[in-house]
Amino acid sequence: MPALTFLFYHLVLTTKYRRPLLTPAVRAAIARALDDQTRAHRAHVLAFNHGRDLAHLHILVILPPDQPIAAFARDFKSESARLANHDLGRTGRPFWGRRYFAKTVGSGSLDTARRYVAEQWDR
């Protein structure tokens, strides 16, 4: 019987120059991109929230082991930037910063990580 393995990641992205661009309309576009990318990468989002500064985003995501977090982050950043820039009426401008933070989360601390992401607005 084959083993069933999933990897849990806490992913944090910041906007370029930490500009407060994560308005409600932009967050809706980002949510659409996240939905598309979770389907494309056979992933599942457990939590998704932005910080009070409207310049960073936290995602708690489950990926199968054959889907690298780097590919998921690259594809999500690309598609969400395209949709967000379209909604902001700008083209060809960077939306996300060049780097991101990704950390694996153990199943024992999954509830803590989920709470942490969900409470980002309160921090």
C-alpha cells in the first residue's frame, strides 16, 4: 500500500517596497490567483490572511511532495501580480518583492500556525 504524504508550509510574501497595496479589491484578485494555483499544484490552503500594514500576506498551504514550494510561490506570485496590477490599472510594474519566506510546519503545530495566520490582522 503506497504511503500518503503531504507537506505543510507557512508562506509569507511582501509587496514591493512594502507598499500598502492589499486593498479589498486586490485581495479578491489575489484570492482568485491562489484558488487557480492551488488547483494547478494539487494544493490545499488552510489559512490565508494579510497583515495590518496591507503590505504582507501569510498563506498556510498543503502541497504534495512532488510539488516544490518554489514553483508554487513563483506561479502564485506571477498570476496574482498580473491580476492585482490589472485591478489597480497598472501594467508592467512589480507587485511582489523579490523574496519570500517559506517554512515547513509540523502536524503537531498546525493548529498554532493556522491561528497565527488567521490572527495576522490583529497583530
